[in-house]
Amino acid sequence: MHGYSRALAVLGLISLACMLLSVSVGSASLSLADTFSVLTGTGTSLQQTLVLDLRLPRTLSAFATGGLLAVAGALMQVLLRNPLADPYVLGLSGGAAVGALLAMMTGVASAVVSGSAFVGALLSTFLVFGLAHGTGSWTPSRLLLTGVVVAAFWGALIALILAMSPARQLPGMLYWLMGDISPAANPFPALILLIFVCLLVFPLGRSLNVLARGPMQAAALGVSVRPLEWTVYILASLLTAMAVTIAGSIGFVGLIVPHMLRLVLGNDQRLILPACAMAGGALLVLADTLARVVIAPEQLPVGVITALLGVPTFLYLLHRSR
Amino acid sequence: MNTLRFLVFLALMALLWLPVSAGQLCARDAFDRDVCLTDPAQRVVSLSPGATELLFSAGAGKQVKAVSAWSDYPQEATKLPQVGDSNRLDLEAILTLKPDLVVAWVDGNSAAQLERLEVLGIPVFWLEPRTFQDIARAVEDLARLTGHENPGSVRASEFLAGIAELRDQYRDALPVRVFYQVWHQPLMTINDEELIGRAIQLCGGDNVFGHLPRLVPRLSAEAVLEANPDAIVSGGEGGEDRRWLEQWQRYPDLKAVASDNLFLVSPSLIQRPTLRMLAGAEELCQVLEQVRARL
């Protein structure tokens, strides 16, 4: 356990460093000294606005979203016992996208678009669970198949909406689909959810380790499989719905971060889950900083950067682990 | 005798290679091709709202038989049948109308789709007005192709005269730093090459993002904070929509917010590359005059 605290502490420091970088860097970059002075209450009015009103909420949102996606991905991979599972495998991002795009098409305020995305995500979850109910239990393969099919259906609806929208709304819709953190104003709901879940999975971690061996073995070892699986599915869906509501469907983080951490830290869920929260958050914060800065003053959507950054990193780790 | 006949024969052959100018109406389109008609076009299909407006401005309103979606000006255009939108056109509907001229827009319509029409012998005239001269020339060209050369020419000159007058009026005016917002999510603006950017320059304004290479850059709010323009102008999402401007109230330190220089302009006047751009530019110039008074 001593090794665990060290690993988590290192990840914590990395996360803080990334957040500090993100808050200092931008169209008008501040030196570290300036950043500290703003964070402690002094600094010019423009600097304060930049750091406290613009960058801090965005950085915290990015961290929370990345953490939520990574933890949700890790949970899905344990539950479905499938390394290719990511948070969107049950059609969640598709449902949220349909909700958000429909709202955008009717020209409502951003808050309504987020709310619509959240409703769409939850609707998709209920739909998948409802359809996957066979005689008896929800087996992982049945759930996975239903999820893939429902996701394809949402994909078709998204294509329909894009085809029918007036041309001037398309850039906004495409940015949402690629994942874009700039609309995020209030990071606190997501942060609170993330912290809550991390505390919650601590007692669950041991049961999840056992569950990872298979439901039969888990039941034989005294884990109440059904309630645990239910709890974790609901949790993962909630996390993903919150993440997609804030930032659209950012890909790659939920799939790759758990794998990257497993290559380095092993497969104990008690360590992996909180580590995912921090590593996922740090990765998305870095990606968002790059997205803001790479072609400044122009902006890129962050989903583009996560894939471009993550793939080489993952391949490198994979190569090293051999 | 033989040599003379031979020379006459050569001369006649040479004449065949010259463009038959008598009775042909020609205009050069945005792809540098000469579109020539033997008679004025009587059945015209317009494939963009801008093209529709320009056709009506050229005096060819009665000859327009169908328009694209969103063609809402002038009023008569709304009563015409629609054949689709941008690159989602109903080619069959267009063909059924048996047009003798199709007017297309370079950034809006798909060249690949319209090639099919050209293969079937329907002339397609492409428009891409990037400057005020381009708008005037488009009206003249369309007027010539539809048999209204003189009235069209007059309207085009009036437009250019109006623009020149504005330019003279504001030539020595105090420069006003402006941010023009095209969209909110992602935050989009225009550079100096775009028509709205040119209108800003006409009115003695200085577009804070005018130097960027892309015609329609997507920015972050941070860039606007850093540029700290004197005024923020927007067409909004259509109609009287001040929502985007009100979003800027979040940053009370912005010069534009502190002096209440947040202006809504009529989007249909300034965001369409048509003769109404003159009215749009006049409105923009008046807005900038208000800002100057407060500077």
C-alpha cells in the first residue's frame, strides 16, 4: 500500500503541475510569478479576469471531464471484461449528441443544450438496459451488442440532423461532436461528482478486483455480484453522462488512460481507479492547453488533440512493457 | 483567281475561330470561364439566397423560376418553388424546370453536382463576390445574361458610387477598434479579406482580427480579452437577438463593455454579399460614429 500512496502522490503532483501550466498559458501568457500573484488575490484586473474567470473554470472542467471519462472507462472495462470497452460503448455519447444537436438546431441557450445532452445520455442508458434484458441476466456480451447497435442508431440520427441543419449551424455542431471544452462555465458539479466517486470506489475496489476474475469466481468468493454490477453500471453511466454534457464526446481518454495506467501500475482497482481520475484529468488539461495554444489565437477542439497525443504515448508504453 | 479564292477561304476560316460576338451575351464567372448565351436567359434557377437577391437586383426577377432554400429576399422570391439547399440540391427538380441558366455560389454549392447539369447542356454561372467591385460586377453580369444590361449597369454604378461616398466620408475618421462576432460556439469572426471586414475598413474601423490568415477564424474568448476592442458588433443569431452581446457583460473590464459599445446590426443587410450591403455598411458606419463620439 505504501507504493500505492507514492504512485497516487506522484500523479497528484503531475495533475497540479498540468493545471498550473494550463492556467498560465494562453493567448496572453503569464509568467509563473504572475500566476501565483493572481491566485493569491493580487495582479492586474485583466490578469485576474483571464485566470480566474476564463482559465480556471476551463482547467477545472477539463480536469473533471478527463477524470470522469477515465474512471468510467476503467469501470466499463472491468464490468464488461473487455479491453476495448470505453465509456461510450453503451451508446451514451450518441444519445447525448442527439439531444445536444436537436437543441442546437432549435437555437436555444447553451444551458439548455447541456441539459438536453444529459437527458439524451440517460435516455440512451435506459434504452440499452431495457433492450438488453433477456430471459435472466444482462450478460456482458448481450449488453455490449445492444450498446453497439443503439450507438449505430444514434449515429444515423446524428447524420440526419447534420444533413438537415442550416449550414451556419454546422461548425457549432461539429465542434460539439469533436469535443470542445470552451462552453464549460461551471466546473463544480463535475468536480464534486468526481471526488464523490473516487471516495466511493475505495470500498468497492476490492470487490471489483474479485469481479474482474469473472462472476462465478466472484460469487464463490462471497461478492454479491448482481448488486455490485448494477451499482457500477449506474455509476459509470452517470459519470459519462456528466462528462459528455460538459464537453461533448471527447474520445480516446476513457479507452486508453486505464490501459496506460495498467501497463505501469498493475491491475489493482483500488489503485487504478483514483489513478485514472488524476491521469485522465491531467491528460485532458494538457490536451486542452495545446488545443488553445497550438494555432493561437485560433482554437482547435480538444478531442482532436487527445487522439493525436494519446496514440504515440500509448504505443510507447506498450513497446516499453514488452 | 485561285489565290484570291484561297485567301477568301482562309479569311472565312479565320472568322470561324473568332468569338461570334454578334448576338451573344457573355460574362466571365468566378472560375474564369466565359459563359455565353445566344439569347437572354428566360428560365433561371438560383442556387443560393445571395444569388437570388442579385438576380432580382439585376432586374431579372420575372425570369427566375426556382430558388434555393432560405431565399427570403425580396418578398417575391419566397413565393417561388425551392430546389434544395447548398450542396443538398434536388437535381431532378432543377432539370424538370428546363432552365437555360443556373446561378451558383462558389462556397455554397458543390461543383461536382453541378457538373452533371453542365454535361446535359445547362449553363452554370458561378459567383464569388469578395469585394464591393465583385458585387457590382455580379449584378452587371447577371443583368447582361438576362437581357437587362442597361438597368443592371445603372444599379451597379449606383452601388459603387454609394460605397465610394462612404469611403470618402470616413477616410479621415478616427480609427475605431472593432470585433465583429459571426457566431458564438465556436467563437467566429472575419478577417480583412471578407466583405464585412472590408465594410469595417470602409467605415474607418480597425478589425482587431483582420490580420489573421483564415477568412473566418475560430477564436477563444481570451483572444478577445487580450485584443480589448473599442466596440463589439454582431449580427446575432437572426432577428433582434442580443444574447451574444449580453454574454460579454461577464467581462466588465473590457473597454467595449465598460462604455456600453455592444451593437447589434441587421444581419440580413451586412451578412449577404448583395446590393443591400450598401445599407449594411451605412448602418455599420453609423454604429462606429456612435463609438467615436464616446471615445
